[in-house]
Amino acid sequence: MSLFDKFKNSRKIPTESAIVQIVFPGTAPGGYIAKNIVLRSAKMVIDDKTRIIDDCVKLVNESYNPVVFFKRYDLLISLCKEMADMEEYYPFKDPLPSTQLLHLNEQKPLTINDFIDRYYESINSKISKLKTEKARIAKSVEFYNTLSSYNGIMESENIAKYSDLYRQLKTKINEGA
């Protein structure tokens, strides 16, 4: 069902309707807004959220910075939830936002593992350029501590992965590589 179906014979939409509250958050109930304004505004909101989602996807798939990755991943999930809430009112094309959200949730461990690999490669490259063992150890500890600060977001397989990579870094440093 789309917004057109719900308010088919109406030129105005009540301000307490869900679509008005999504498009114009905080609008006081008890009034009406012209349907064409709501539709145009919904399109603008969706276009803006889609642009931000596309940007988030790029950063989530390419970033090796933990702060950027986890903030953008969180924003991506949040925006997909907002878009999924609009499905009842707006005629989205496939794939639907709810389908994309389901896919994101299913792929979360793999997405985080891919990020961990990128971050590990970045840290490993930096370690190889450091001159002192003390600096190399500090950089490897930074890798572990930074990722462990996101344990509440990660799945157990992600934690096991970065823990194993940390052990590999320590072994390389101890062997003098």
C-alpha cells in the first residue's frame, strides 16, 4: 500500500498520520498538510537519506579507520530502519529498504571481518615502518585496544578474529620481523 492508496480521495493528510510524522518530525497533531507537499517532501527526504546511505556504504566498505567505520555502519543501519518505516507510505522500488536492512544484519559479521582485515593491514604496514620494538609493540596494542572498545557492537567471531590477528602481530614483533 502506498501513500496514494491511504489518502486516495483526499487533498490533505492529517498531521497525526505516520507519514507526516516521518517527513515532518514533531508536527503537532490536529491539523492537515496538503498531500502534494507531503509527497514532494517525502521524495526529498528519501533522496537525501539514499544519498547518505550510498556514502555510508562506500565508507563502510573502504574505510580502515575504526571510528569512521563504526559510526558510518551505525548510521547506515539507522537510516535503513527509517526508510523501512516509510515503506508502508511510499512506493519504493526493489530492493525494499526492509530487505536491505535484513541483508545488512545478516552480513554484519562478514562486514566487520572485512573491516578488521583492512585495519590489520593498515596497522601492519605502519608497524613495518617503525624503527623501535617499543613503538611496534605500542602500535599493536593500539590495534587491540581500539577494536576491543567496540566489543559491544561485534559478534564473537569478530572478537576472535581481531584477537588472533593481534597474536600474529605480537609474534611478528617478538620474532623481529
